[in-house]
Amino acid sequence: MKKIIRVLTFLALLSCNDRPKTDNNKTNLDSSSISKNLVKKDGNPIQYSDNELETFLDSVGQLPTQPLADTLAFYADSIFKNQTQLNSVISLKDFNILKRAARNGVIAVNTARRIFGNNDIDSNCNVKSIYLTYKKGFIPVVYFSFDRNKGEFNEYAICIGDPEHCGNAYLYFFKANRIIAKHNGYAHYGLELQHYKYTDGETIVYYTCEFSDGTGQWWSNFFFYKYDGNKLIPILNELQNGNLQGYTSFRVLWLESFIQKTNPLTIKMVYYDYFPEAIKNDYGPVIIDDSTSVQYIWNEQSKTLEGQYDKSKISKAQILSYYLPRNDFLFINSYYKTLKNCLLDTTKRKWTLNYLNEVKNYYERETK
């Protein structure tokens, strides 16, 4: 029990160390910091016996899953649930200024700072695209309409600063001339803000939030929010793509999600895992290679979309095990039966034991 407590404490500390270091509401993690946490290996690892490794697998497999899942979910959830709520009504004059800016795709920086009460709006964010840079003092505006008629300006969003070119871009959500929320607008690969009407007639918006991108590793989530009166409430945070490739990590992993349909929201997930061996430059046999679809049902009491994971081939904990960074204990715990079966397979057994040996070395060293 003491060992379990030490492990859970260690994982909690990792979560604390990986909390977002915000700079004007940026969400992107430093790829190098993730790499250090993911691929740190012992130069002189202990070779544990097969019996010791199987005992280790059983002990991790019997850990309570929820604390492991909560620890790993903390970073993304802390960003997802804590976007800035606003309730600021702008004057008719400023409303008309914003309408013109939305149509023209540009606004004066000082005007934007005044309307939004945000002096952090960056005057250096004047790049619209590789083909267009505005003169200093003007900033691009990207307009997203959620209305049937794009010109209604009833429910919509305005990004101050181009999402792909401005690290300090701010995404504001509106209900007519009322500003109801402010989100981080920067997206290295573009802010693909989408929307649909739920069956109750309310608007649901979603976009991909990037946490890390780099060579052989990236991590992004779908963030879903719903218009609820004069609020924009968080309703679903789900993995969009978790990926770690190469021979420097304990596990090669991939999970990618695709939205199949709305009403009810249905997301298809494709995922795989290998255990690499750097010395032999080999990925080894596939450990997991599958796909499934998850349906999400509205819960009026919690005001969230709830995944019906029990009707799919993947659990929420297993999805979280494809998050970055350090995720081995949750992976082993949530895929315990799969790994037990791998030990019965003559081809997969040695690769699985090698993986368990690396993980055990890592955590034994880190929890001393």
C-alpha cells in the first residue's frame, strides 16, 4: 500500500509539474519538456526476472483506475474548464465597428483594445497570411458565424489576431452585442472552429486545442462548448490526436479521433500501440491495433455530453492513456487484460516483458 501511495503521489507531482505555463493564455506545452518526461531512460537498468515483472504488472493492474485517470486528465481539463467567462455589453456604436471589422477582416489595435478592455492585444500581430501583412497598428480579424444567416451577428465569434500567425490571438464569443467568453485563439495548424445546432436548438461549438507538436510527438484535444443563455459552458473534452513515435520512448502510440456525425455526437477513434527496441531498431509486433466509435449523450443535470464508452471498444481511461506526457501506469492499468494476454503469446511476450522492465526501472528510480 505504501508503494501504491508513493506511485500515486509521484504521478500527482508530475501532473503539477506539467501544469500549463500560461503566457497571455497560451496553451501549447514546450515539446522539449514533454520529451524529457516521456523518454527519460536509465543508463544502467536492472533486468528484473519474469516473475518480478509479472508481479509488477499485476500490482499496477490492481491499482484504482480513477485516481490515475484524474491525474492524467488534470492538465487538459484545467484549460478546458477555465476559459474566461465574460458578460460585457458593448455599445451600438462599437457593435457596428465590430461588424465592419468582421466583414473587412481587420481592425485598429487601439480600437480592439478599447472595445475588449484588453491591453494585451498585440500590435505585432499584423500578419494575416504569407501573402498579407497589415501596416503597424492594425490587426487581422477572423469572423465565425454560428447563425443560419451569416450576416445576423446573433451568435458568433471573433478572433483578434490571425490564429495561425499570432501567438497572442484572442477568441471572443458573442451573443448579439454581448461578449460572453474569451478563449486562447492561437492554433499552429489553424483554428478549425466548427458548430452545430443541438436538438434543443442551442448552438454547440468546438475546436481543436493543441497542447504539443513536434517531431514524432503531438497532442491535441477536441474542446466542445455550448451556448447556455448568456454563457458559453464547457460540455466535452476528448482526445483528438495523441501520438508518440520513435525508439526513445517506452511505447509507440497513436490515437486519432474523427467526428462522424452530430445529434447524437459520434466520434470514431483509430488507435495502435507498439513496444520499440532501440538497440535492434525494431518496433516489434503490434500490441493494440483497433478502432471504435463512441456516442455522446446529453446529461441535463451535469450539462455535459457523456461518452457511452460501455457501448464501445474503448474506455475513458484507455483514451486518457494516449495523452502525453507520462502515461505508463494508466496504460498498464487500463489495458491490464490485454497485456496479460500478451504474456501468453510467444511472439508478444518478450516485447511486453521488456516494456514492463523499462517502466519498472523508471518508476523505481523516480519514487526512491
